[in-house]
Amino acid sequence: MTRPDLAPILQNVLDAVIVMGRDGTVQDWNAGAHRIFGWRREEAINGRMSSLIIPFQHRAAHERGLQHYLATGEGPVLGRRIEITAVTRDGREIPVELSIIAVGEGDEEVFLGFIRDISERKAAEAALAAEKAALEVEVVRREAVERHQALLLAEMNHRVKNMLAVVTGLAMQTGLNSPSVEAFMHSFSGRLASMSRSYGLVTEANWSRTELRRLVEDQLAAHLDPAEGRIDISGDPIALSPRQALSISMVLHELATNAVKHGALAEPAGRIEVAWRRLPGEPAQLELEWRETGAASPAEAVSSKPGFGSKMIGAVVRHDLKGELTREWNPSGLSCRIVAPLPEDTS
Amino acid sequence: MVPTLFSDDRGRGRAPSSSIPGVTDDVDPRPLNVMIVEDEVFVALHLEAMVESLGHTVAIIASNGQAALDAVAEAEPDLILLDVNLGDGLSGVDVAERLEGRGVRIVFVTAYADAENRARMTAAAPACRILSKPVETHSLRRALDDVDGAVH
């Protein structure tokens, strides 16, 4: 059996096989080299290796390395597989895997270079690395979202418990001050509905500042159609903190409920004026006045024991709003004045 | 005399009533003087009604941490029912830290009764009790009884 000659095989392998002499010129150049670098065999032979495929910036180093090997026999890149870049005939710089061996001795010594175009592999690796990086970013993002969701859930849990505590307190206080189950149900559901509306407004304002005018309009609209023209609302633009907004809504609800039961809104000709302004100072204060006119029997209101609603107004103003409340039952109806500190940035 | 939410006569104590559901008439013969620190008015009023129904006296209700600290010397409470999240300013935990060594028993009343917050409360007041909102009468009674036994 005849041993096959490697030379024609090397001509046809897929990789580039290049033979370089000790003088740095190309002595042989296979079809693979033509395919990868674009130079035909007859163009490459006798050309300087460095000019054909070595990127410009690496050419001097290549020549120095060759001279160093010839002088010392030391060739650090020989017999190893390395990844570098090479340049093609049309000027593209491509990643290649290169291994070089020295064959022969003395002047007959040549260098055999085996070169594989690894552009596709590198592109795939880069794509994979980009995908990995994107996935890592996504993992970090999702972890942050999950942490945020866990925080929100915990906060919601706290707020729900707080709200249940408030509702429990409201139910107890309303119950202790209601003469009958029917009266309790009427007062309690009215207060819950009022709280629900004011929470709606505060949430609409993203739990930031809520305009006082909106609270007043909203609470009064629940008791009287604004189109009837019996309510006069006026005041400076004043933005309230969520806590103040909820407390003032509660006060307005109680005042309106009392007006419907015993005050101006119990009479067809009765009217309510709600006016407010900012009092300058450190801190600035809110002055809100509620004036009823046309009430049928203000004297009766004066003589009767204040109901729970009235007591609640006082408690909310003092406790929640840290403010002062003055009430007068004039012959024309109830007048009520609230002065309470405003948050710093309400202008 | 310290002002109150509904009237100006707090501090006299008043006859215990059993109008709170779950509260019987076997009230404690040795009433505690209780301070309530709570920024939600209805929760404060509810606690006040429960405390008084259990036969104790509410000395004062404070709506924020600084007001509570300011009032402690005058009110001389045996015990403080202390909310943790008091809105702006000092938290209940801050208040407890500042009262350490003053001999006032602390019962935290909070919606923030998870492990992390419990650890903060216990660090601020090692002998504290912690009640989760909404508070049930029997839990409050047990907490007050424990303190009552320790105080009297």
C-alpha cells in the first residue's frame, strides 16, 4: 500500500496552510489560504508574509520576532495555538486561530503556518456574551422588581392593618354614640363613604398634595347638588398633605352631615358658605370658615347637647390637624372656624 | 391638667364601663395611669375607650413623638401605648429609646409587627410588649395585666 503524499492533501484542506521561508517570504499557499485571505497562490508566492496577512500595526513585531528566532532559536509562538487577527486582501481584519511549526534545518528550514478563520465562532461567542450580559441585566432588574413588589406588599399589609384599626375605632366610636342600630348603620356607612372618597382623591394626587377646593367640593357634593346654588365656595389655592386632606375631609363630612340633620341644609332656603385663606407666619396656617345661614332653629342647636359628630370634629382638629376650632351658633346658623398649621410647601 | 380629645377633664379617671364588646365588669382594682401615643384619632379614641373599660385611666393622648416626650414628666404614666409609625418626626421606636431608664412600661401598638420591626422595638425597649393592630380587647387586657402585676 502506498503512503499518501501530504502535499496535495494540504492543498485542499479547509484551513489555510502557508509555508514561509527564513527570509519571511511565502513559499507555498494552499486553496484554504486563498479562500480565507483572497490572494491567489501565484499572487502570494514570493510575497512578504507580513505584507500579505499581518495587520499593519503588528507587522514590525512580526519581523522582529522572525529575526529574533533566526538569531537565537527562540520562537515563543512556535508549536502553540494562538488567537490573533489577520488582514484579508480587501482590508478586513478577521480573527484567526494560528499555529506555526518550524520544519527542516539550516537554510532548508521553513515555517508551516496553519490558520483557521474563526470569525463565525467569535461572532457567536460575542452574541452569546451579549446575551449573557443582557440576561444578567434582566436578572438584576427582575430581582429589583421582586424586591420592590415585596416591599409594596409589606407596606400594603401595614396600611391595610392600619386602616382596619382606624375603621375598628370609627365603628366603635360611632356605635358607642348611636341610639339605635339604624342610626349606627346610617352614620357609619356615611363616614366610611366619606373616607373612601377622600382616599380616592388623595390616591388620585399620588399621595402627594391635594387641593383643598377639590376636597370641599367633593364632600359637599355628596350632600347637596352644587347646581342648587346653595353653597358658596371660595379660597386661595392651598395644597394639603395626605393626612391633612383626610382629616379635613372628615371634618367637612361631619359639618355637612350636621347641616343636613339640624342646620342650614335641613331648610330649603338655607345656605352654606365655605371660605378659606392662608395666614402668613412660620409655619403658615390655614384658616377655614364654615358659615350656615337660613337654619330654622339655631337656638335649638345651641341648647342641645353636642352630638358625637360635633365632638369628633373637635377631636380631629386638635389631634390630627394640631389646630384650633371655634364654633358659634348665631341666630342665622352655625359658624365654625378652623385654624391649623399648613405643610411647608403648600403654595 | 392635660387636655384631652373630647373634653378638658382628663386625669380624674372615670368609672369603668363595660360598653366595649368583650369587656366584662371585673375591672382591675389598681388602675394604671396610661398614656396613648397614636396619630390616628379613631385608633386613639378606640384605645382610650378600651383602656377605660378595663378600669384604667388615660392620662393623655399624644398625636406625635415629641408631644409624647414633652408630656411624660407631667402625666407620669405607668405605661405608654405607643404607635410605631407616627408620620413625620420621631417614630415610636425613637420615643421608646429616649424614655429608656425612666421606668415607663412600653406597649407598642403597631401594624408593623413583622420580625424586623419587632427586633427594632425590642432593641429600643427590651421589656416591651407588642400588640398588632387592630388591637383586640383581650390582647390589650393581657398586656395591661402583665404590666399591672409588675408595677403594683
